[in-house]
Amino acid sequence: MADKGDIGWRVLAGGAALASGFAARRAITYAWKKTTGKEPPTNPESPDVALGEALGWAVVMGVGMEVARLLATRAAARRYAKSNGRLPAAFGLGD
């Protein structure tokens, strides 16, 4: 069973990931519109969307979302360590 520190970490990391995902999606969509001059594909799997556009959107969105999640998790870990004096147990570094 998880101790309170683990629950606190899960809540903090989950909230950070959720917020960063929302912000990243908005930023990536905005950048796509500015770069290409059109809306991103709403359904890249559709045969009506050009393959290059679908692949481009998938790569940009995948990389962008993962980078945002990584940065948010690292920031949450720093905040957790600052308030608890150690990194979360999920990092496997021990006390």
C-alpha cells in the first residue's frame, strides 16, 4: 500500500501532467496554424487527410506532448523534493 508521500507525489505529478498536456496541445495547435496557415487535422487517420500532413501532425503532437510531460514531471519532482527533502520513491533512488 502506498504511503502518504507516494499519494502526494501521484497527485502532484498527475496534476502537472494534466495541466502541461492541456497547455501543450493549445501551444502546438497554435504553432501548427501559424506555420502551415491551416487548422491541424481533426482526424489524421482519415484517408481524406494527406499522408504527409497526418504524419507531420502525429510527430509534432507526439514529441510536443511528451516533452511537455517530461518537463512538468521534472518540475513537480523538484517541488516535491524541496518540500519533502527527498525525491519521490517512484524515482527509485531511495532515501
